[in-house]
Amino acid sequence: MITKRIIPCLDIRDGRVVKGVNFEGIQDVEDPVTMARFYNEAGADELVFYDITASYENRPLFDSVLREVASQIFIPLTVGGGIGSLEDFDRVLKAGADKVSVNSGAIKDPSLIARAAKKYGDQCVVLSMDVKRVAGRYHLFAKGGREDTGIDALQWAKQGAENGAGEIVLNSIDTDGVKQGFDLEMLADVAALVHIPIIASGGAGRMEDFQELFRLPGVDAGLAASIFHFREVSIRDLKTYLRDNGVPMRIV
């Protein structure tokens, strides 16, 4: 049986890990290298590194911080932020990433996913989606959740999977940082349309939220930040709890 994954997320701004609520009220948390080392030792299955202002500021991702983070961990590392070309893929992969997450860059150039999948393999390409309900529909947002594209998020997820994305990170802006549980309705609607792994993001507040999440077919991983950053939930305790409640987990 395939084990489920627990993935902490490092949102990086100006070289520091930060966190907000509904993509607003950003506060400083910690040095990313220190935090990466902590998660590597804490039993995380993977780590996600997002340079959250790179696309908005129209600049490349911070290579120097990425290289330091990659040097400290021995678990898979997914990196995103300011990815808009195959050259960006190449640069972050050479800096230590195992997978590359693309969001605004794919919205600007929808062919990027297919071209990257062909060059680097599907397993390397992660479609990241920031989604919010607008007038009863799921809208795809760009530039770190700042810009409503008006694109139907369900169709975008389906198109991304068909074009070669190896997995989807689905982040609900509605539940981000609120700690009232994952957006199960949104996740179920996307899972019904795609047949690639889905990483759920936004809303984790307690261990039970992950147990409810993993009851959904098609959801392979739970991504969270606040509850892990502020030591509200231990990753090892969470994985033990989930295993004891019938969720297949890798525990080392």
C-alpha cells in the first residue's frame, strides 16, 4: 500500500520563512536553513520551498538560500517561485531541487508544463494552484494569490494533468492559515477530474484534519506550515496518530 506523505512548507520572503492567513498578514517565522534542518530530522517525508514574492516582483528565485536549504536535507525538495521557463527549471534543479513547482509561469505560458515534462520527466513537474471561490466558482489566482485570473480552476487542473504535470499542489486560499481543516469539497472536486497525486494545502490545524483529509480518494499528501512551524503538532506524533488510525505512513 502506498504511504501518505506529510510535507511542511517553507514560504520564503526576503530570505526568511514567513506565514500569513488567507495570504495576508504575513509575519516573520525563522531562518529557512535552520527550519529545513529541523524538518529533515523531524520525520517529514518531503519539503516544499516557495519564494512567494518572486513572480509578483518579476525576479528569479533566491538561488543562494535554496542551495543552503538543499545542502541540509536528505528528503525530496520541491521548489517554486518565479518559475517561467525551462531555464528556470534547469537553474533550480542544479541548485538542489528534486521537483519544480510552477504556478504563475504556467498561467502566462501554458505550454511550459508539457515542455518541462518532456525534458525533465513528469515526476519533476508540479502544478501549484492557488484557488479561491468567486461567485460560486473556483477561480485560479496568480502571483502569490494576489491576482484573480478568472480561469476555471477545475479545468486548469485537468489540463495540467493532461499536459504532463506529475502532481498537483492544491492550495485553498479560503482555508489558508485558518486552521479549521482542509478544503475537502474543493479537493474532492479536483480529485474527480485528475488521476495524478494531489497534495492538499491550506487549513490544517490539528491531527484530526489530516485523518479526515486522507479519507478522500486521490489525495496523496498533506502540506502545512503554521502548525509545524510553531510546534503545535509534531510530525512524528502526527504520523504515529495517523498510522494508529489506519492511514499508511512511513515512520523512521
